[in-house]
Amino acid sequence: MEDIKNTNETNVSSENNTHKRRKTIIRKKSPQRKKNEKLNLVEKSTEISEDFSFKKDNLKIIPLGGIEEIGKNITVFEYGNDIVIVDCGVAFPEDDMLGIDLVIPDFTYLEKNKDRIRGLVITHGHEDHIGSIAYLLKKLNIPIYATKLTIGLISNKLEEHRLLKTAKLHVVKQGQTIVLGKMRVEFIRSCHSIPDSVALAIHTPVGTVVHTGDFKIDYTPIDDQKIDLGRLAELGNKGVLALLSDSTNSERKGYTMSESTVGEVFDKLFMNCKKRIVIATFASNMHRVQQIVNSAVANNRKIAVCGRSMINMIKTSVELGYIHAPKNVFIEVDMIKNYNDDQLVIITTGSQGEPMSALTRMANGEHRKVNINSNDLVIISATPIPGNEKFVAKVIDDLMKIGAEVVYSSLADVHVSGHACQEEQKLMLSLVRPKFFIPVHGEYRQLIAHRNTARQVGIPADNILLMKNGRILELNENEAKFTGTAPVGKVFVDGLGVGDVGNIVLRDRQHLSQDGLIIVVLTMNKAGNVVAGPDIISRGFVYVRESENLMDEVKSLVNVELMRCVDNNITDWGTIKSSVRDALKDFIFQKTKRNPMILPIIMEVK
């Protein structure tokens, strides 16, 4: 600093001296400047290295349904502050779910994270993938992305629930990619038993995840829309972090037959048939309906449709151009009396023997507009879903007793599956070549079978991850690990009630269905004295007139128990009810070896 002071004090006018002085000043400052510049460079390099070494978030995959079960498919993909939901379906009640109409997922996790949800993406329009959307939208109004037919079917459901006007529905084309936060979702053309099905490629900062949805590999599909194997292979070449794949048919070897083979069987059955033809199939299987239409047109038959779901599905498909039929082929079911039997085809619901379905009512002689007779050929174009075998068998028996000719899957190839068998699953795995494999959409044994298939094509055992509903899987380029759980469960829909029937109510219903009910009615005054009764009412336990002695003994026992309560100054009604219930329970089991529900009712009189 002294050198700088001296040079400033010297009055030097020449240019050379000024140049020298400047050099001197710079030379003397340079060590400090170099030190400061070095510090600045270190700070800047630290900032840059921090940017480049920024650790990416893990991708979270959380199934809220669809694992170790058939139906109720819904999966959450979560990266950073963004959530994308794939599918939102229902499951149908099991035998022990008495009175339940539908089973939907528990949306608690989604409600807690509603501000982070960027959209709901749908793979196809089957009930087990779209059936819960209306119930979700009543809690969260989030945007929905799906192909045209799927959006059409969703719209029908939302209209029934009066949600269509406020719903945010977006039609996406196969091959299109949408941006949802930090994730991009690509819709890949797929093949299933319903048109407009897609697989999904979910592109995230840590890698691409492929979700097959429900699929089969059909080289001769009815609508000529083959699965886009080329795009799947292209993704596999670029590198796929994880594959989630349909496991429904993972226990079946070989290939699933093409849907077009069913049309050939229909043509043979229709040819030279003089009977009226009644065909039951899944309402959502539009490819099957299209083949029925083709055979009917070729044989100059009109088509009537029975069953509300079938009517709605065909109407939507025709309007959107997914079922092609000449004008005036479809007629109202009321018009069938105007045609001869060999001029008619009736398409109906009830292929699973559902108690209230159109075909079951026809078989029972209870359908208001269609009476089955010996001049009917009934084709059941479906295989029984596990658990429905008895219902289907009964319908077949009832139809045959009427005299109808019945053709079903055991007698002819009138049904093929919409899901991939083992060889198709191997092809999917070989094309996509994922680092991690996650079998989904199946019961536990089916997930295990799919795991074994994946091992056969070279997926390391440690990289095959068996999920459970609610289990959180975190993924990145290097590892996959389970890190926690999210709330999951089954929410029961009973009539208009959603979630108001739980396990306790179901247990009571099962108890009532197995052992019946005994109601004890008596009237007491404020002093605790019995004024009237007890009266014994039995429902589902014994027929009172045939068990008068037992009912008299029950009444006597109740009187004894009431006198005991009076003698012991017990006036609390809760205690009296418990005493009567316990005494009756032991007595009835001793006499009958049954455990009916016992319901004491005490009324007060002033």
C-alpha cells in the first residue's frame, strides 16, 4: 500500500512513466488478486459441482388395489411433488360379502395428497379399471386422460352419478404423450378384449416404467389395431427401469387364441340354423359383439339387445364408431314378436349366471319380453369367472330343462380370453427387457407364476419384486427397495351407501344368514317392574308354530332372569339386556347347538 501511495504523490506526465506505474501497481496487487480470484473460482466450482451432483428423487410406486386380487386396479406413481394415478376400478363382491354391490379402493392416501395429483390415466374401459372413477371424483376433481372409447364409457358412468358437467375429461390418441408434472405418460397401442386399449410408458427423471395394462398379443385382431410391439422394443433398446405386467393368465401355457377364431365358430353355428339365436357375452367385449353383428348380417337376421349394461355399451360403441353395422339391423326387443325365429338374434347379458341378469331371468321364465323355448339356440360366449361356476351351470341346466339347445365353452370354442398366456408374457419381457419386473393384476398364485416366467427369460430373481397393496416401492437407476406402507383397504358400496358397511356389519349379516335371529320384547316401568311381555320373535332360527315348546321354555327362562334382576335391585336396562342375552345364548346352544343373534328390546311405560 505504501508503493501505491508514493506513486500517487509523484506527478509524472509522460505516457511511459504512467504505463510503468500502472504495471507496478498491478504487479504489486496481483498476489492478493490471485488469491481472491482463486477463492472465487473455488466458490463457483463448488456451486457448479453442487448442481451437477444434485441427487434425484426416487420414483415411488404404490398399488392401492389390484395386487393379490382380481379387480380394483389402481396404482400410484409418485416422483417428487407429482403424483400420477393409473386406473381406478372396482371389484365385485365375494360370497361372504352379503348384500354388497361393489368393492372400491380406499382413497385415503390420495385425499391426503390431493394437491400433488397431476392426473388420472386410464388403460382401457373395463369395470375393473374405470368402475371407481365416479366415487373418486366425488372426493377429488382431478383431470382424467384416456382414449376416445374409454372416455365415452367413463362419461356414461359420470352422467349416472351427475358428475359429468364438472368432470375434466381429456381424450388422448394412441401414440400421444402427455406431460404431468415431471413425468411424461406415453400411450402405446395395445390389444385386449375391448377397443382403444393402451399400454403406458411413464417417463421419469430416474427412468422409464412400462405398464402393460390388460393385454394379449393378437396378430389378427378384429379392428386391425395390433399391439405396437415396435415401440415396446424401441423402449427396451433405450432402457426400461421397470415393467408392470398383467398376470391374469400367467398360469396358462402357450398363446391366447385370436379373437377372430370366435367369429369363425359363430359363422358355423349361424349357417343353416332355423332356430332363434340367443347369445350371452360380456357387455364390454365389443369385438365379440362386432362378430355377432357380422354373422347376423351375413345370415339376414335382425338383432335385439337385452340387459341395461349391454344396451348402454352397444349404443356408445355404435355412436363412437367402434361397432359397425348396417342401418336397421338393431331392433327394439319389443319388436321380436314381428319376426320369425330364423330372422332373429338376441344379444344379452348374464354370461356369468348373475342372479338378476337377463339370461338368468329368461332361464327362470321371469323375463318380461323374452320367453325361451325349444326352438332357441342359446350360446354362452364366455367362460365362468372363478367362483361363478355354479351359477353358470345352473343357468345351463335351467335352459336345457326348458328344451333349448345350449352351446358353451366346453362344447365349442365360443370364447377366447383377452389376457396374455405365458408365451406372450415371455415376448413382452424379451422386448421391454426391464431392469426390474413387477407382476400385477392377479391373485398371489398368478403373480408367482408370472415371476417364474420372468426368471425363464433371464430376469434376475433379485430384480423381480412381488408387491402388496399399500406397499411403497422406491426405485432409481441403481436399486429398488420397499420403504413403507400407505393406507389401503376395501370400501363397500351397498345401494347408495359408500363405506357405511364395514366388517362388523358384514359379520352380523353372516351371523344372521347362518343362525337367524331371536328378538325378546318386553315393557317395563320406571321402577323396573315388567308391565308386559316378554314376547319372543324368531326370524331365520326356527318356525315358531313347530317349536312352541322351545319358545315356551325361552319365555320362562327370560321371566326367571328378569325376576333375578328385580331381586338383586338391578334396574339398569343395559345390564338387564346383557343378562337376558347371556342366559338365552347358553340355553339355546344347549338345546339346539345353534348360535342365533339375540336382540333384547325393552320399552318404557310411564
